[in-house]
Amino acid sequence: MTDATGTRNPGAAGAAPAPRDGLGAHRAAVALLRSAYAAIPPGSPVRLAKRTSNLFRFGGGRPSAGLDVSAFGRVLRVDPAARTAVVGGMTTYEDLADATLRHGLMPLVVPQLKTITLGGAVTGLGIESSSAAPFVHLRHFRYENPDACMAAVAQIAQDGTLSGHRADFVDGTAFSLNEMYLTVGAFSEVAPWLSDYTRERIYYQSIRGPKEDFLTIRDYLWRWDTDWFWCSRPFGVQNPVIRRAWPRRRTWRSRWSGVRSSCASSPTGWA
């Protein structure tokens, strides 16, 4: 883990352990899962019993009941002194980040969507970004051909900057071959303003807008999550009227678990 100030200094002193029986309950859950796995007939498909998924699956046939992995969806222990965490494999990165940010720490690398689990990331779903800071200062640079964009990527790889701006992270977004953007971000102790893409505003559209932006660290981590990159568009929830009326406690993605195949490609490009 890294500390959430953008430095490599140790985090807050003192561990925050789980209850004494936390690891014992975890081991018991592992034993039950092993027994359930052993009971699956040879040759039968093996799947996890999950309410949602961040993957596109186009399988046929009748699905099996699945292995119950609900006991593995929590943070068991955070030790700020050692900068480690003991976490179940079904824990989402949102829950892990929330648990560690309370101690001024966060995972060195996080995915872009809140509901990706640690197990899913480790087995290959993908890790896309790393960050650590109270705020993140974003700068968007437009390129009109791939060669110029790739030359800028090479510059960042060489010296960690772009046009004089530090690049603690970099995003690439292409709306077309003649409209490509690199977004570089730098850890910042201050923010003269803060943008909010969890309600009326849409992050991917902002890349085409003002050349600078500021986000809190938590909002930066999940900047793509509210609209699942751009996939909220086919469902009409990019309509400003709908966005203003939608209950804040419910995200757009919470309604899409059964219809995600329609978002397999972007309506505007890729990121």
C-alpha cells in the first residue's frame, strides 16, 4: 500500500485488527467452500454464485447453482504500521479503498470500477490505474492522429511528464482516429475547485471540455464507475432530467446486471 498523501512515508501508527475470531471465521468459510467444491460432480461446470458481474458472458445452457462465496466479501484486517490488509477474495475494491483510506492509505493499484473484486482482478479481469493523493489535478491533451499521441506516451514513459506537467498517472481516450486524448494527473495537496461526476455531470464527456480538472482521491478512483465508462448512454440515463431525478443512493450500474451485453462496444469510441 501507499499512503494517501502521494508520499512513501509510513501510514498512521497503530493497527486496526479485525475481531479476534475474524480469521477463524474466514478459515471455517474456506473449509465449507472446499467441501462444496469437492461435492461438484466431475465434469460439471464450476461457477461462483454472484449477484452481479463486470464481465460479458454469452454462455448457453442451464447455469449451475454456483459456489456460495458470500463469506469472502469483507476486509478482515488493516494494519497501517505494516501497510498491509487481510482481505477476502470477493471484497470489492470500493470496500478495500474505503477501509484503507480511513488510515490514510490505499492500494497501490486499483481498477476503474467499484464492484471489481480482488479475486477478479488477480485472475485477469484487469487493473487499469494507480493513484495516491488527497486530490488529483487532471490535465487533458488532445491529439489529431495516433502518431502524435504515441509520441506523447513515449515522452511520459521517458521522463514522467507531458508538456511540463508531472504525470503520476495517464489515461488514454479515443473518440476517433482524429480525436484522441491523453489525460495526465498529478497528486495535489490542494484543489481550487472540485468536480463531481457522480450526479449530473459525466466524466468521459468532460475530457472534451475544460483542459484542467480537480477530483478528490475517492472520486478520482471511481471516475469511470458512475456511467460504467460510457455504457449508461443506451439506457437513457445520460439525459439531464433523468440524472437529476435519479435517487443518489442508487447507481446507474446497479440496474444493468441483466443487460450488460448491450454495452460491449462504445457508442463514441474506446478508452
